[in-house]
Amino acid sequence: MDMNQYLSMFIDESNDHLQSLNENMLQLEANPEDLGIVQVIFRSAHTLKGMAATMGFEDLASLTHKMENVLDMVRNEKLKMQDYIFDTMFKSLDALETMVQDITGGGEGKADVSSIVASLQAIESGEWTGGSAPVAKVDKQTNSSISNAVELDEFQYSVLDQSIAEGHRVFYVDVLVSEHSQLKGVRAYMVFDMLERSGEVVKAYPSVQDIEQEKFERSFSLYYITTKEAHELEKGIMSISEIESAKLIQLDQETLQQMTNQAAAAVAVEAAPAPAPVVGSDSPVLDSKPQEEGKAASTKAATPKQAAAPSRTIRVDIERLDVLMNLFSELLIDRSRLEQLASETGNNDLSDTVAHLSRVSTDLQNIVLKLRMVPVDTVFNRFPRMIRDLAKTLDKKIDLVITGAETELDRTVIDEIGDPLVHLLRNAVDHGVESISERVAAGKPEMGTVNLRAFHSGNHVFIEIEDDGKGIYREKLLQTAIKRGVVTEEQGAKMSDDEVNQLLFAPGFSTADKISDISGRGVGLDVVKSKITSLGGNVTITSTPGKGTNFSVQLPLTLSIIAAMLVRLGSEKYAVPLSSIVETAIVQREQVRNIHGNKMITFRESLIPYLSLSEVFGVPDFNDADEKETEIVVIRKGERLAAVAVEEFIGQSEIVLKSMGTYLPAIEGISGATILGDGQVALILDPNAFIK
């Protein structure tokens, strides 16, 4: 079977299960006695193990199986969760994540996990030092329940007996397939296929033909000759998806005789055999009672799941959505052209048809945009685990409070925003929140709080990271900036508190590995700022010394289709994003003042800069200096305003944002271009650059 076609599905589902495991493990750490959470974790681990085994990623399946053994002991109340176990399980999850990332990059999912496996084995055997634990003996087994009678003829018995005499290992193997399996025959075939690669199956019950035709309940048994160890075989069998249990009994000549006699007696009375004692075992692999308890628990946990509604979602490759968006963009351009032609011809039937087309395409546009919208939860859900590990490393107590995780953003923005948020959160925990002793001395609770919030506001999404730490002290920050040559003393004296805070984002401010003589912020924040700006967003800082700091990130809802105001300058057309427009107005020429060499106008009882778009772009066929009155667009970035002079307004329109391509370098003041209904190209203004 060619598994490559299932690889992308395996990667997606593995990442989902790993995320679920991380989240539920964090919940379990907060409520160690909640066995319901253990059941959920166990099921996720079991599913991941089966998927990995089916795909042939044995290392991944093997490690997950070891985790499953520990979880099985916990859910059967043979083991209680402790800090050491949690740390080991989290290390296991990190290793699994590394393996999946390797597979995503085209690798085979290999990793050196020997130390983690040793720790898991130590937990399983009751040793808590983290060292290597002795492997449970599985050569012989007492009180083992054998589900099927397997009678040997003289030839088969002599083959097994001679194999034992020659030093080979002979096993009696009893395999139980999951009751939920839809393909029992396939699972059994996979077990036989795996075993026959390293040995020989002498006898099976039911017969191989019956097993292939699924003429058996759930279990089958066999005698097997090999040179492999029992634990290797058990690992191989259990790595196959939908195998519930595998019992292996290594036979010597005495126990082979006992097994054969018991099987013959069982067949004679046409009854299931009683449990057969096997000589010499001091550590049974499987105990029937815990297995039954586990089965009962599993059934109980599965009940609500069966009653739940089936999933109504499908996975779609993001590239397909990109193609759909590009095709719709072309449709939008043609729609604009049709609307223009309909108005020019004056044909009522054509106008009605175009109006209907416009309504339908608007609905289609909304659906296409919603298809690309993804909850920010897909980014936020990896942060609790990160904060937990960071707090443990720094010996701090941190409570991460997430609100608004259901807020949706365009997939393009989601893919890019993760790293900046990681950086801001690490700064909040590492440099914002004080140590436990510092917090106690300041009269604060030992537990520091970091709030991660997301919410909609107009055409934007705001993401805030707020801590209740030490805050930013203006003088300390300013002195560090002056020392590093970011600003001069004269410049610093004139700066407002907000402007001083923004110095954290200055490239020269983050040259040191760590800043200790201020509130500790600024390490690499210039990278955060540039990434957010490239997404058409903005980040602001507010802080109260001694109380905490708030980083507020403003992002556009989508980067594909935006509402804009079209304006004309001579023969050229430009688009101004509506999200940046405060209002439009007309000003008289005498209202424009010249203050210290800068043109300013009065707006809402305050002076704001006045920019002539024709002068900025050197438009040859229009000069607003000749006009007695001029149309202006008042634009905003944060709290700052500016007035941009244009010749006339064409009207509002929804436009498709197109990049300028690789041939044109980044042009200041232009964020992209769009194609209008008449085929003309209109440049899209970047209001942020104008205010800057």
C-alpha cells in the first residue's frame, strides 16, 4: 500500500493530537486526581500510536506506546501522577513533536529518545530516579488466560520441540483485535506479516484462511518460532493500529507439553480452556483484572462520544484556498467592469442582471473570505505549554489567562503572527513579571498574571499581551537608549512617555543579549515591530511603573480584499483603505498654514500635517497649489492624524489587493496595487508610511 497519499493527513492529525495531548496534560497537572482527563489523554495517545504504526513510523509508535503504558497504569489507579511523571510526559510530547516535524520536512521521524524511554520504563517499574529500569520479564507467564484452543498434530509438535532444543525461541501468541475495528482481517494480516518477517508461524487458530475472510470473533492465537526477544515482538504487534492486546508466552519443552495437553483436553470437551499455569514466571505481562477494568473505563468514556454529532468539517489545503481567492479576485474585477458597462449603455435588462450578479458575487465574496478565516486559537493554544515550561525554568509562578481565542483572522495573518506573539509573551514572563521574592517584597501575590486577549474592533483585530509585572520606568529606559546611541539627550528630553516606550522597538536598542539595567525589555523587539508592520498592523505600548505593561497589536482582518476610497489625481487613480480614513472634507487654500516650514491645517480644534499627494508622487498633470479649495482625506495611524490632499473622490469600492511583484522594490507610501473595472491599475496608499 502506498502511504504517501495519506502523509499530509497523518501530519495534520498528528499535530492535532499532539496539541490535544499538551492541553489535556496541562489540565491534568492542575487536577492530578481527574481520571476523566487521563482517559482523554490515553485515547489521543492510543490513536496517535496506531496512526504512526500504520504509516510505518516505528520510533514514533514505540515512544507513544511507552507513554500509553504509563497512562494505562494511571487510569487503572495503579500509579498516581507526580511532578517527575509530568516532566517526563512533557519531554515525551516534545520528542514526538520533533519527530512529526522531521516527517513534515521529508524525514523518517527518527530521534534519539533512549533517555526518555528509560525514564518511562523506570516510572512503569516503580523506580523514580529517572535512570534505566529493568525490562519486565515476559519469557514465561503464570495464570495467563488463553482465549483459543490450538491443537497441534505430531509434526507441528516435533517442529516446535526441535526448535527449542536447537536454541530458538518458541512463543504462544494470543492477539485481541479492538471491538471497534472495521477491518479485523486486515489487522490480523498485518500481525502475520510483521511476525513472518523475523520468524515462522507454525500453527494458527482459527486457520489463516478463516482469519483472512474475517471468520473469527476478535481474537486469534498462534505458535511462533523466532530469534527475537518477547518485548520486541510485543512492541511490534502493539504498534499495529486497532490491536487491543497481545499476550506472549515463551515456551520450553515442559510448558510446550503442558500447552499441547491442555489444548487437546479443551477440544475434547468442546469448551474454552481454563487458565493455564506456566512454570517459572515471576512477572506477568498482562493481568486479566486490570484489562477488564481498562475495558470498562474505555467503554464508559466512549459512550458520550458515540452520542455526539458526527464531524461536519473537512480539511482543505491552504493553496487551494489561495487559488480560489485569486479566481474570485478576477471575477471581482470583471464585475466592476460589467457594472461600468451597464451604466454606460443604459440597458435596463443588462443593469438588472448585473445588479443581481453583484448581489450574488457579494455573498460569494463573504463566503470565500470566511473560508480563509481561522480562530486565533490555532496560534494561542501552543502558548500555555510554553509559559508553563518558561515559568518552571525561571522559577516563577505564572498564570496565563486567555480570552477571545475564538476571534477570527485571515489564515495569511495567522501564519505570520505566531512568532511575534511568542517573542512578546517571552518578554512578559522573562522580563516583565518579577521573581517570587520581588513580588512578595512589593506586596504582590506570588503568582504573576499574563493576560492574552483578542477582540474585534471595526475592520481590525486587536491582540493584547498584558502583565502585572514591574512595568517600564521612563528614565531607566531613556538612559539605556542614550547610552546605546539610539537617541541624544536633547531628543530624549522632548519625547513623550509613549514615544519613549516606542524606543523599545528601535533596532539599535536590542544589540545586547540581555538588558538588566532597565525593566528588562527590548531584546529583539525590533523584529516583532517589523513583522507586524509588514502585515499592515501596528503595535503600541502602555505601561504603569510598578503595575505592569500592555503590548497592543492591531492587525487587519484580511490581507486579500479590502474596502477602499478611490481618488483621482489628474489622470492617475489611487485607493485609500477605508480602515485608515477618519473622514473626508474640503478645505480652502487660505486654511493651509505654514508653521516652521511644515504645512498644517486646523482639524477638530487641533493642528495636523497637510500633505499634497500630487507633490509626493510628482503627478505631472495636476497641481493642487493652483486650486482655491482642495478635497482632503484625513487618515489615522494610532493616535496620530494627517490630511492628504487629492483632486476628487471617485467613490468607495471593494478592491483586490495585489502585490507589486518582484521587479519593483518596496516603494514608500505604496502598499500594493489593484485592477479597476476599466482595466486601469490603481496604486493603494499606505497611510502608515505617510504619517511616519
